[in-house]
Amino acid sequence: MRALLVALAIASYTFVLLPILIVVVTAFSASEFFAFPPKGLSLRWFEAFFASDSMRGAFARSLQIATISAVLATILGTMAALVIARRKGWIVNLVQSAFLAPLIFPAIVLGLSLLIFYKRIGGVPEFIGLIIAHSVLGLPFVVRSVTSSLLAVDPALEEAGQSLKASPVDVFRFVVMPLIWPGMLAGGIFAFILSLGELNTALFLTGPGVTTLPIEIFSYLQFQGGQLVIAAASAIQVFMIIAIVLVAERLIGLKRIVRSE
């Protein structure tokens, strides 16, 4: 049984990581067309990526949206987790279900729903609309991560702070947050990464001059020879995610983030 589990784990990692590795290696290809393994190595496709105004602009816009939406998702998700972890009843269960709903419904349904909603209220600027959509998608990860951290905190610590006449804000700031911040950071990281690669909702909410990097990559697939520029764009995203994980590991430890302890 143990050998079977190890084999399944190896197969799973292979199917997940091997395609990513192929894309990253291909991004350094010196040829004009996709070929693996590449016949030569070059940085020409990374230069082409940064030389493209549309690609460069979409990349910067994706970073802005991912950063803002991750911060918003972390703030709102933490507030929701405080209610979910410390309260009971059908209303709390309803709130929890509402915040976790984006994990159940397809992102393309959310994108279409938000598009209709924005039109019904008179329209929302594309940039703001994308931030709202990506924040909603990142909320479940923050709620689950912070809730797990809160459940590991002894409520007596909060009661002790309240008995010393500390306000609820001070109790959270000086007692609770120092204990749950790894969970908050983990949720924020997941929300950022999700936003950086989100395509389905952006298909409905982007407009002329306001596109994200996944949308730009999707549009490049229609042009012959653009695949290697896309590979470079994908490799840059992979390198960025790896850098984020390494920084998080350096600061507090990856195991602590993943387990949200």
C-alpha cells in the first residue's frame, strides 16, 4: 500500500510539474518555433516580451490587480473568519457558505454574473470590476486559512485582553493578529497567485486597453509563432511565484504558512 501511495504521488507531481518545466525550458529556446528540447538557448523571447507594449502593460496591470485584490481579500476574509470561528448558529453557517461559494461555482459563472450586475447598476470601470472579481475569488482561501489559525487560538487570551479593558480593535491588534498572521499571510499569498493567473472572469470583465496578462496570453495563441513569447510570459509568472514562496520560506517557514499554525 505504501509503495502504491508513493507511486501515485510521483505520478501526480510528474503530471503537474513536467508540463510547467517544459514551458519554462522552451522559453529559453533560440529557434523560431516550439521545439523540445530546444536546439539552442537564448533570452530573445524574454526580450520580445518586455519589448511588447501590450504584454508589458498587461503584466504590470496584472500585478496591480493581484496586489490590491489580495489585500482586500485578506482584510475581508479575516473579518469573516473572526465571525465564523467565534460564533455559532445558522446565520454563521450561512455566512460561511457565502464566503466559500466561489470555490463551488465555476469562475466563468462568476464572471458572467458580475458582468450582468455591473451593467444593471450603470457600469463599473474595468479595472475596478476586475479587482472586485479577483477579491471575491480569493476570499475563500483567506477565510479557510485564517479560520484554521483562529481555531488554534485559545479564546481565553481574548477574554483576558477584554478583562483588562482593551477595546475589540486592540484585542485583535495586540493579541489575536500576532498569533494568526501566518494564516493571513498564507491566504493573501494564495489570493495573489490566483489573481495573477485568473482567466475565466477576466474574459467577461476586461475591455479595450484594460487587459490582464492571462488575457494577453490567450489572445497571442491566435497568432502563429507567438507561442514562444507566451512561454516566456508563463516562465516569468512561474519565476515570480517561486520567488514569493522562497521569500515566505525565508521569513517564517513554508510549513508554518501551509499549515496556518
